[in-house]
Amino acid sequence: MLPSAYEFHWDAGHLVFLGIFYGVLMVVLATLARAAIRSRRDLRRRREGDIAWHEAFADLTEERRHCRHAFDGAASGRVCDHGFACDTCAGHARLAAAGGGDVVVARGPRAPRAGERLHHRGHTWVEARADGTFDVGVDDILRSCVGRPDRVTVPGPGERVQAGAPAAELQRGRLRARLVAPLTGTVVATGDYEGGRLYRVRPLDGECRLENLLRPAEAQVWRLRELEMLQARLGAPGAATALADGGELVADLMRACPAADWDAIIGDLCLEP
């Protein structure tokens, strides 16, 4: 049936066959080419995200690198030297096996329940949904610091986000809060910033590692330490009282404390040294 084949004839039947054959071949080749380009682009983004995060982590002070097991009491004073990558940390595996923590996997036996929130130390949260997707949002501390942003920039549906790589940004005046993605996946919807919601993401291959995120009990201790740090920063000469009775943040700290070094404070909160 091909031109070089024995008894090939340039008749209508053969021409139709060749058209279909080469059409299918071109579709297959184009699909493979697109897949190769996408894989290469995703690999490049992942490498860029990993490099950027490791550089930022190396510049963080010990105060910003507390091990999660310092929050649950299993290893008081322990400092992380592994980029908060708990899933590949031998120390975390050892402490978890001893009862000082456990593995959190999207499809594992301890998968977060729908509505349950895990917390990233860059002051974002991840909320599990019943359909296997996760909402990503900004926590109350960062929202209180920034107040009502002039602009919220988030990735659009279909875009992929890489854990540890920049994914969203809050802007108020000249101040920018750059937020890294707390987990890897494909964005399926954007939020309206109500309650801090930014976007919704579906993990790649339907499963993702969430072990770098803090569970509710750990996050409670971490949050208190973050509030202490923030109070100390806002307690500098010329700064107004930042916290009301009971430790509740005021709605707009930037307005309440205009003399504070907000570039440095936001950088600390977003893990930008």
C-alpha cells in the first residue's frame, strides 16, 4: 500500500490510505513533540524552583528554621538543615517512627480530611477537598499584616505550580508579598481572596507529598512563635501596639504601625531572607 511497495498504484484508494496514514503519523509525532516540550519545561521549572528555594533557605536565620519536631516537643530546639523537606529527612523518619510525627500523603491512611488545613511556613495554608483537590490561601497573620491588598496575582487554570517556587503575589502600594507554592500540582480554579483563598490545585498524578506542611497541633505552636516574632518587630521605637488583648491581630497592621519596617517583616513571613 506504500509507494515503494510491490504493485503500488496511484489510484484513489491508495491516495486515501496514504492521506489517512500520514495524517495519523503527523498527529502522533506532534503529540510526542508537545509532550517532550512540556516535560522539558516542567523539569526546568522544577529545577529553577528547587534552586531558588535552597538559596533562600540557606540564608534563613536559625530562628526561621525550627524543625517541626521542635513544635511537637519531640526535639526541643532542633533546627532544620534539610530545606523543610521532611519526606527525605532521615531525622524526621526516625522521630516519626518513635512517635514524634508521621507521614502525611494525599492518598495515605492519614490523608487530610475534607476541610482540614495544613500550614506552610511561608504563611499559606492548604485545605483538602472531597474531590481530591486542595484550596491554597493566605493565613490570618499575613492577611492582617498586608491588610486589603491593591492587587492579588495568582496562577490561572491549567498552569502548574511547583512546591517551593514563587506562585502568587500580594501587592499593597510598593510592598510585595511573594508567596511560594506549598504543594505541586495543576491549578484548576482561582479564588476571590475571601478568607485568603488564592487558588485551587489538583496534585500531579492524583497524589502529592504534604509532609513538609505543618499539621494543626504543630501549626498552633508555630503560630504562637510567629506572633512573638511579629510583636518583637513591631515593638521597636515608634511602632504602635500591634496585638489586642487575647493575642488577636488587628485587621490592618500596616495602617496601625506605618513606621515599621514592613519590607523586612513581610520578607521574614514569606521566608525571603
